[in-house]
Amino acid sequence: MTETVISSPTREVVIGHDRAFTVIGERINPTGRKVLAAEMQAGDFSRVEADAVAQVEAGAHMLDVNAGIPLADEPAILAQTVKLVQSLVDVPLSIDSSIVAALEAGLAVYEGKALVNSVTGEEERLEQVLPLVAKHGAAVIAITNDETGISEDPDVRFEVARTIVNRAADHGIPAADVVVDPLVMPIGAMRGAGRQVFTLVRRLRDELGVNTTCGASNVSFGLPNRPGINAAFLAMAISNGLSSAITNPIEGEIRSAVMAADVLAGNDPDCAAWIASHRDPGGTQGAARGRRGGRRGRRGGSRDDG
Amino acid sequence: MADATNDAPDDHLDDDVDDIDLSSLDDDDLVEQMHDDLYDGLADEIAEATQLLLDRGWDPQDVLSKALVEGMRIVGIDFRDGILFVPEVLLSANAMKAGMKLLRPLLAETGAEQIGKVVIGTVKGDIHDIGKNLVGMMLEGAGFEVIDIGINNDADAYLAALEEHRPDILGMSALLTTTMPYMKVVIEELGKRGLRDDYIVLVGGAPLNEEFGSAVGADAYCRDAAVAAETAEALVLARRAAA
């Protein structure tokens, strides 16, 4: 099965279909976060620092870093943010911008193998972003739209994905380093939005052999109790083969749904991660204790499923 | 209205509505009922009631303003306040459309003045349209005639649409930090041709903010579809008052 390896200087994350789902924390993104945008533009990164640490503590395997602030020097701010986040946490990053110069600036300072977010099927984007990804030996998120827009027909989006994978290959980027985003539309405005994604991620896995990711929270746009929808969506998408998502790990419901989906998909061996994070803390020793206090010696070192 | 929203299944709604004989209501109650039916997104009932009012000799302009626009105003308020949600507003807008279908030819005939006309579209390089469509529907709900020119519009496309339709308002949408600066290009082009003051320019989209709106020279930035409808109405009325 396809494995996409993303790394920081000290940590490797493997996105893959027979593995635990990869959660990419979405919070470091000033879009729609007025205060964060103003602070980042003014050079105050305290909220970025807090978001980075909190998301990793909440179980994010990677973090997405975006500095899309209107009228700001996005390349400079993105580079600064990437550096800062890498100095605080050791998880690999996804460098997120729709401005090629910003991706370039972020990649230039990034240590490790980054995930570039993103390229689309638009000719101009392919020609600008793919050489950059190849030059830095990075992986890339491929968004399944082209010049004609976002097709409502999953077959068309599948073909856009195929085109991007082929074009990436022309630049020496293997299919394993292309993580396809099937594009999640708001279910509140489009009844088939969920089914489209489920069909697509399954086909992308089975026919194109690529890993997949998505901005999961978009599905619940305009609805109440968004975490409830996001959580169910992720569990359903995972059961259809989605292998990573950019989402909010701090939301307990989402974290819980993703972990449970891993268990049920058979990707959490011996349900170890699930048990470790849900052990009844009611006992006098608390959650940290684990099964039977003693006899650790017999078990020590026998588990390594990281 | 309260019953309908508390009891979940759709089929219940239908039963409920079937119980009301719209033709038996007097004008005031019928208009009240239309407000409720718009709120509940019942297109058939709105079409029926619209026709009833017309048959009773109502002026199409009054049907529009007192029944449809007023009903959608209530929808807009509850959407803004987080009581109604996107799928519900889409249903309401759809019901409004069913009424408008009957009214539009009559309004055109009588030459009645609409609250205003809007040309709306997503800027060049950007193919996102769900938010823009929602804004279009809310504007229609507020009584505007909306000409939607779709996605990926360059300055020429906007200018051609403005020239053809002579709207009061130009609305531009963008969802990407790379595409939103194009709004400035369009507004500058309007300026070059001496047309800037002919139109109210509204901008919106997830990555935008108030500051960006004024920096590109728009008349207003609209945070969401409900705000867009409110702002459009306020600015058009202010302009008419000033004229």
C-alpha cells in the first residue's frame, strides 16, 4: 500500500491506508480568524505558539501552517511562522498557501520533508508548484479542481487527480508523494457532497493508489453543531479509505471519532491507542497507570507501533 | 411555525400545511401565513398564496414587498442570529423564487421599480461559488433582481455585465488570497472609465476583511449573506435618498 512519508528533523509521519489516520491540525490559519490575522501581521505570534502546542498535545500528527492575511507580506510571514512552529514542536508541517512565492519561502526555511498545500489541476499551478515540490523533495496535496471549476461529477474530479499524478511523475515526483484532496463541499448546500467524497476516496485508493486528505470542516458549513457532523463525516470517510485530514484535533468529538474509526478499520493494533486515551481515570492511580501496576518488565519494549 | 420546527419529520410538515385552506384566509392572515410558509421553505404554498393575492386584485408590487420581501426579512434576521441554518435558508429562497416566478412578468409589465439590481460574480482565477450563490439568493430574497455571472470573471466580463444590465450594485466574491487582489483591478478599471461612482461595489469571501474591502476601494465588505442583503438594501436606499 502507498505510504507517504513526511518528516521533521526528529520525526517521521507516514500517511497510509493500513495505518492509523493522520490528523493535520488546521488551527494555524488566519482565514476567518480576525484577531489571529491582525496579530500575525503585527508580528505577534503568541497565538500561533499556543495553537501549535495545544494541537500537538491534542494528538495532531502534523500541523498545517497558513499565513494568508490580506495585504500582508505572506511569503515573509509564512517563513517566519514555519520557523517558529518548528522551533516549538517536532511534528512535520504542511506548508499552506495559494501564493507560490509563499510556498517557496516556507519551503526554503523548512527542515525536513514538507507537505506542500497545494497544487490544483490548473495548468499554471501545475507548472509553478510541481517544480518547487520536486526541487525540495517534498510531498504535495493535489486539489481536484481545474480551470473549469469544481465539478459536481466525481468522475471528473477523479480524472483531474489522475492528471495531477501524471504531471507530478513528469517532474519526478512519485505518486506516493501526491496526496489527493477530493474537495469537500458543504453538505448543507449540496446533498450529495458526502457521497461524492466517499466514492472518490475509495476510487483514489483502489484505482490510483494514492493517499488522500481533505479540509474536513468545510462539510458542516452553515450547520449547527459542526463538530458532530465533522466527526461522523470523518469516520465515514475513513471507512471509505481517507488516510488523512486537515481538521481541528482540539475538538474532542472529532478526536474521538477518528480514533474510533482507526479501531474499527483495524488500524489501531490491539486497540492500544484507544485504550491508552480512554482508560477509566476513576481508579485511585489515575489514567496514567495502565494495566496492573507491576510486571512492567515483561511488557517493556514489546510494543512499538508508533 | 413553532410546531413545524419542533416536530422533525418532513411528512409531518406536509400534513400540517394540508390542513390550512389558504383561500379561506383573509388578506392579513394569508400574508401572515406566507411569512410562516417562507420561513418553512414551502414553495408550492407560496406560489398558491401569491396567486391568491393577485386574484384578489393585489398590486404585484405589494405582494412582493408585504408578503415575500417581508417574509424573507424575517428569515434573514434569524439566519444572522444563528436560529436558521444554510439548508433552511436555501429552502426559503427556493420558496421565494416560486412566488417571484409569478410576479416577475407582472412587475416587468407594470414597470414597477424593484428595490434594485445586482450583478454578482466570483473573480478571475477563482472557481468558488457556494458563498456567492448564497449571497445571490439572499439578495433575491430581499427583493433585488440578481444577475449571476458565475465564476472566474475578468474585468472585461464584469464591465460587459455592468453595461448590459445597468445594476445598482456590483458584487464580487473571492475565496483565495491569490485571487482577491483582483477585486482592486476591477474597481480601478471602473475608475479609469469614469464609471466607479455609477455603482455600489460590495465585496465578500472567506479570506477578506473590512480593511481589505476599503483598501481595494469597495463601498463595503460583507461578512456573510445576511449582512450582504442588509448592506445592499441600506446602501441603495441611502443612494436614492441622496439623489
